[in-house]
Amino acid sequence: MSKFLELVSAVPDKKRIYHYTSQAGLLGIVQSKALWASSIRHLNDSVEFGYSIELVRENLGRRLGAERGPWNGFYGEVLNSLGAVEGQMLFVASFSEEGDLLSQWRAYTPNAIGFSLGFESRDLLHIAAGRGFGLLRCVYDRLEQDALLDDLIDTAGNDAMRQGALSALEAFLLGFYMLAPAFKHPSFSEEREWRLVSGLVSPDDAATKFRRGKSMLIPYSEIELTDDRGKMPIGEIIVGPTPHMHEAITSVRYLAISRGLASCRVEGSRTPYRAW
């Protein structure tokens, strides 16, 4: 199996993966039984999707500088297409393999007052697939990123020789849209992130919703995450650092029971962090 196929077909080794959210986020998720997936171009890290595009430019630039062969024309076609790629939209929702991580409390919960929702990995994967979303492991290692791009470009280059450059370009772009959301800068490796990722979204898609952001409107998609019995696959909720941990745990237990999550485990963060 190619490195590309291995990545897009991978499943988490851990039983649960965790979604960090605020108090408002927790209430919205358990009451609506849905999760918001935001446009990848409007995430907190504004250069994130651009990072993947720059890796492609660097890879093809090296190839054009070192090779003099039949694939060079195809490389040029790919480079010319990257400007249009930057304008595309797809939606992602983030999870971490770690349920009680200081950097995540700081990044995703206002004043570290929030929650980490532990979703059952296999159930989440199955439910999301039925909603048109795939689950993708994020890649932080630059050598692995280059190897994945080499695999994708080499496959497309071979296709160009057999089927023509246009067909190969379409295949490359389809693969890139699947791969790009997985690439993150090495400095974020502590997150050990997995992502629910949509396909490409048309600007005229009536299902796209919008929410207020700090400096702009954020496009997003609402993913219903319930099984055949109407239950969400949440097996654990970790209450973030708070000066009132006992009371906070108690109220979350009441919330879980009232929303059909009676078997959900609720516990407090052990991270030594104070933001109050």
C-alpha cells in the first residue's frame, strides 16, 4: 500500500480522541447532538492550508531544478494550478489523542475554563463517514510530509504519461485536497491531532452556515454525530482547570445524564494550571 493510502485509511490506535471546547461549546454539542466543522481557511492558524501548498511548491521546485524529463511539463501544470487551490473551501473539526493537555486548554478554552470531550474513535469514524467526512491523522514530521507528497506526485506523474496531463492533474488535485488538511507545522506536534475532514464545498452550498469570529465571519458545517439509537459516541468528559472542580464535575454529570449520556465518565483535569 502506498504511503498516501496508508494515511487516508489510518484509524486511531487509542480508544478515544478528544475535542476541546468551551462551556458554550459543550452545551451546544450535547444539546444539538452535533459538532461544528469550520472552514480550514478560517482557523486560528491562518497560514495552515497555505503551509501545505508551499510544501508542494518546494517539492516541485526541487524536481524542476534537478530533472530534465517528460514529467517537467506536468510539474509546471501543477504549479500553475496552485493559485486556484488556495481559494477552495473544505471543513475540518479537530481532535487530540491527549485528553488533558496544557497547550490545548490554553488554545481552545477561554481562560482555560472548558472541557475535553472523549469520543469513541471507531464509532466516531463510522458515524462521520455516513455524513461525508473522513478521519485523518495530522502529520508534523517534515520527512514524512515530503514522502507523502513524493508518493502523490509520482503517482500523478505516471498517470500523466498514460492518460494525459489534464487527467493526471485532476487526480493529483483530488489527492491533494485529501492530504493537505493533514499537514501541520512541526511546532504543533504536541497536539497529536486527528481531524474530521469534508470534501470540497461549493460556495453556493445552502448547507454552509456562518458564525461570528473575532475579526471575521467563519463558514462552518454542522455534523450530526449520533448513532442508530440517537446517541453521540462520547464516552468521557474531562473538566478543564477550574477553582470549583467538585461543583463543576457535578454539574457536568447532571448534564450528561439529562442528555442521554448516563454512562459517560466525568472527571477533572490533573493539569496544574491556573488562569483565575
